[in-house]
Amino acid sequence: MYAPPKHSNVTFNVHSQRHEDRIGALRTGEIDLVLSAEPLVDRYVQSEIVFTETMVSLVRSKHPTVKSQLKLEQFLELRHVVQQWEGGRQAVVDQWLQKKGLKRDCRLQVHSLLDMPPVVARTNMICSLPSKMAHLVAKSYGLKCFPTPIPDLKVPAYLSWHVSFADDPGLSWLRRATLAVLEGQALEAW
């Protein structure tokens, strides 16, 4: 059982990846955990890979040019909705493309992966999301899923926390609960 006692006062506050000083916020306890596509690099922060996923590309169900498959050439020509990364970093898709001397047409940057599907649903744009998330949102927005046409592209997800709280019972529970949710288990007491 991963739920806190029935009468606890546990409250979840989910922050954007845009939090200015995630390492400092972990150190002070303002933030307990960070789930991100990259490990937080600091000698006082522990990070572990909690899952690795493939990428899936989404288009609206009545897209005029993407019908039954998505080839790399077409993927590159389409207009993309992408997540804006802080500090000029690139998404893993763009890192792979750059290594091959390729570039996609990134036309719209949004703050969150969850901002991408509503845009794609109402335009002829495309977005790429981790596979579990893509399949969860596809039906809600009337989108079609295609394997992103990049061979062997895997995206890790890291869970990070400050070492000074590593043995804290509340944080230990939160890490277990987070892992359970990521594995698709329900938190029954909620």
C-alpha cells in the first residue's frame, strides 16, 4: 500500500520544469522530488532512472498528408510543436537529428509536453511525446500515433532528490508512491 494514512495532511504541489533553482529548492525542502528527462547534476542530489521510453509522434486524425505511416523525410518537413527547453538545451529528438546533420521544422514552442496535444488537434502540426503519455492523450484529443521515425531513440526519465532527505520517511513514501504511479498502479486511498 503506497497511500499515506487516511487522516494525513499530505498535499501535492506540482511545479513546472521551469522552476528557477531546482537544486536549491531540493536542498531547502521546497521541492521534494524532480522528475525530468535529465539527471540533476550536483554532488548533493541523487538521481535514478525510473523508466526509459520510446518516442511517439502525434498528428490529428484527419491530417491531410500523414495517413498510415510516418517516414523520416515527412517527419522533417512537417511543422512541429516542441517543448521549450531552458538554457538553450535541445530535446533528445533534436540532438539525434543534429548528429545526423538533419533538422526538423520547429514552429511553435510551448512550456510543457501537455500543451502540445491540444495544438496538434487543431492544426496540421506534429508533436513527439514519450510513448505512454502519447497513448494516454491521443484518444482524448482525436490524435493518431506513429512511431517517431528515429531508430533506437530511447528517452530516460530521472527521479531526483536531495541527499539530506534520503532517509526521511515521508520522502521515502513519496518516492515509492511516485514509482507506483509511473508503473501504472493506482493509489487506492486517494
